[in-house]
Amino acid sequence: STWGHTEKCPITHPPGDEIYRCEKMSVFEVDGRKNPIYCENLCYLAKLFLDHKTLYYDVEPFLFFVVCEMDEYGHHMVGYFSKEKESQQGYNLACILTLSLIHISEPTRQAEISYAVFCLKKK
């Protein structure tokens, strides 16, 4: 069960650096070179929902930005987006996946989308 897992597993957030926090929402930057298995698993998860998703084995040239909601048990992923570290074509977004849109009007969901747009404009 999920609760049994949380009791035994010491990991409470994605690998990588927390680069943004606002109340219950955090964004972690995960380097595909430093955490390839985690990033490959993110790609497999996206493949379940995006039939055109093809990248799931060569994650090293990408940065993954994992958006999480935080509670007393840790950080729970609500979505992620990825971008190439260096794109010869000038692309700055490779994939975006949001797992829960049930409460899209919540401030955290709006902040998630706003932060993604901010990061894209920054490039």
C-alpha cells in the first residue's frame, strides 16, 4: 500500500535542486545526466498519456522540472516539463505533462502554469 511505502521509504522529494517554493508548491530541477533512471521513469509516465512521446532512453541532454505539491508526508508530483540543455534548433520545451487538472482553479495550479511559461520566456 501507499502508506506502507511512505513508512519505509526515506525519500520525500524528487532528486535534484528545489528551485522554487511558494506555500505548498515546489519545483525541482532534475538533471537527466545526474539522475537518468528517475528521468527515464518520468518519460515512461508521460508515454502513458502522450502517444507521440518518443524520448525515454536518452535523457542526458535534458533538464526536467518537476512540479510538486507538499504535505506532511513529503512532495507529490503533479506534473513536469523538460527542456533541452542546449538546442541547436532553438527549442526550449521538450515535453510537458500535468497529472491532475481536477482543481485547475486552485492557486497552485495557476502558479504551476505561470512558472512554466516564465521559464520558457527566460531562455
